[in-house]
Amino acid sequence: MSEIIRIENMSFEYERDEDREPVKAIRDLSLCVEKGSFTAIIGKNGSGKSTLAKNLNGLLLPTGGKVFVKGWDTADEEHIWDVRQTAGMVFQNPDNQLVSSIVEDDVAFGPENLGVDPVEIRQRVDKALSSVNMGEYKNKSPHLLSGGQKQRIAIAGVVAMKPECIIFDEPTAMLDPRGRQEIMDIIEELHDEGITVILITHFMDEAVRADRIVIVNEGRIFLDGTPGEVFREYDLIKSISLDVPMAVELAQRLRKRGVKIPEDVITSEGLVEYVCQYR
Ligand code: ADP
């Protein structure tokens, strides 16, 4: 696999008024993301996840170090649209991402801005809407839809721009459990179709669905590995007051009571499988 995103010694500071020190949100962080991979980024509130995400498609530019998307330096103005088209972003609040009063116009907005031919835009809109199971809503007003449906429209808007990578910044945070599940299924389908996925989440059961988890703490990478490798570090994760998936917590408690559960058991399904062997 080749890399699609390369972050080299990146730092990011938010300037504040005169006499206040800038906020160091990201500190000397380096990371590569492989094309076609599914990476979850987790960390406490304020650890720098959103700042990192916005630096991955040029919405923010690093104040130190470099970010490359498909080899383009995000600070290179000449390639900012190449960067934005390659790496799309989906945010937490779908209301802030919807711009039109008709669903299909909304989904067409991105490709229109990219100057895509109108005939092709129609095809892309239909395909993107069907990929999020919202084809039948194309003539509706987004404002009449549920939070989960609105988020699916926002995702379709990004998909219609044919990105190679989509960065999801807590896309399910405002949704009910059913809406969350639907969005996670769509994210997995997009990944299966070959799109590189970067998912920022504070739901551990979502993070375990990725093939790599990066824990960010105080603007730095704290842990990086497969879900199995990362959640094996139970004590380390707890030391920064971060949660672990429920199955990991339960397995740990069982171990303390003398039940030998392998460290790679990190999902509820895995735990059930393991325990049921001994019935
Ligand atoms: P997370 O997404 O992990 O919650 P953020 O990237 O939002 O973290 O924030 C990282 C740090 O930067 C925090 O200390 C936060 O208060 C600060 N921060 C975020 N946005 C701004 C801003 N626009 N101006 C000043 N400080 C900010």
C-alpha cells in the first residue's frame, strides 16, 4: 500500500489576543496514513483531534512542519483544490454542512464548485445518494429530515466530489443509536469500496471497527496500532483518563478474578465467542 497522507513534525498553534499565550494544539506530530486504510483517531476533549483533522485537507495550515496529501503540500496554494478534492471532510453537526433547500441541490453543490460537467453531476448525485440509501429523498427539503438522514446527505455531498479519502470528525456525536449505526455502516461500505477513512470518534465501539487506532493526547500521538495492540495497553489508556471498549473493560475485570481471557479479545462479539467455548 502507498501512503495518501504524510504528516511531518507538524505543530499547530491558535493565536489569542495580545497578552495571552497561543494555544499549542498539536506538538511535533508525525503520522502516515496508507491509501485504502481505515484509521480511528481517539483522545480526550481538547487533545487536538479536530485541529489535526482540519489540517488534513487544508482547512487549517500547520504553523510548524508539513502536511502532504497525495504528495501535495497543503500549504501550496496552487494545489489547495487538489488537496480538498482528494480529502473530503464530514463534521459533527449536519446542519452546518447543508446549504440548499433541496436534497439533490445540496449534494450537487460540491461537484458544481469543482466545475464538473452538469450531466456528470446528475450521475454523481444519484450514485452518491444511493450509496447512503437516500435516493428516494432527492427532491425533499433537508430541513425536514432526521439528524441521521441529514448526516447521510452531508456524506453524499462529500462522496459526490469523488474523494479518495474522507475525514469524519465525530460524525455520529449528535445522533441517536440507530442513526449512529447507519452512519457507521455507511462508513464501512465506503471503506470497502476503497475510500481511505479517517474517523475521529469518542465512541470506543466505533473505534474498534477501524484497522488502526491512533490515540492523541495533549497534541501528540500517545498510542498507535491495531485495535488489539492499542487496547492491550489498558493501564496506559486509563492513565490518561480515556475509556476502553466495554468488552475490554469486562475482560480486564474477569482477568482480575482469575479468568484467562486473551488480550486480543476487544469486541463484545469476541468476548461472547470466547466465553461460550467453555459452556
Ligand atoms: P479535540 O478535537 O480533541 O477536542 P481540539 O482540536 O478542538 O481538540 O482542541 C485542541 C486545543 O486547541 C484545545 O485546547 C482547544 O481549547 C484549543 N482550540 C481549539 N480551537 C480553538 C480556537 N479556534 N481558538 C483557540 N483555541 C482553540
